[in-house]
Amino acid sequence: MVRIARTAELKEGCQEKYIKRHKEVWPEVIKLIKDSGVKNYSIYISGNDLFSYLEVDDWGKAKKKMFEKEVGAKFQKYMAPLMDSENPESPWVVIEEIFSLD
């Protein structure tokens, strides 16, 4: 299993919308995430800064599956206007793990 940590940034003033949309994540998106092999997925927020953590057996396959499916692409487009990124449809940046207690 691989641990993935990612960061992203919201546009100013979009925090409430981002939180609300994640409290109402579409059931099809939850199913897609699970079917893609993602486990233990969390997103944290501090101001405009987002941090996410997930565990997955194969990150490349999981990403491909999530973006291939129509519901995954549709959800990304739904969230894109809130993201402060050159590529708002894929705004997350994977960051390097340098320590683990495991």
C-alpha cells in the first residue's frame, strides 16, 4: 500500500462552498473513490490551504480510473471554480513523504 499526501489551494472566499460541497459529496463519487482502491482518505483545511491524505494499492491506476469515469470528471469540473490552480480540474500536488512511524 502507498500513502499519498497532497496539497492544493482554494480561491479566496471559497472555503464555505468547498466545505459544504464535501459535506454533500455525491454517493457516486464516494463509490468511485472506493472502487478505485482508495482507502483512509481525508481532506483538511486551514484558511485557503488544503491537505489530503489517502492510502491506495496503486496510485496510477486509481487516478486513471477516477478521471476516466464520467462522474469523476463531472465532480472535478464542479469543484474547479473554487480552486486556485493553473489546472483547476487537477489542482492537487503530491508531496514527498520523508518520515513515517510505521
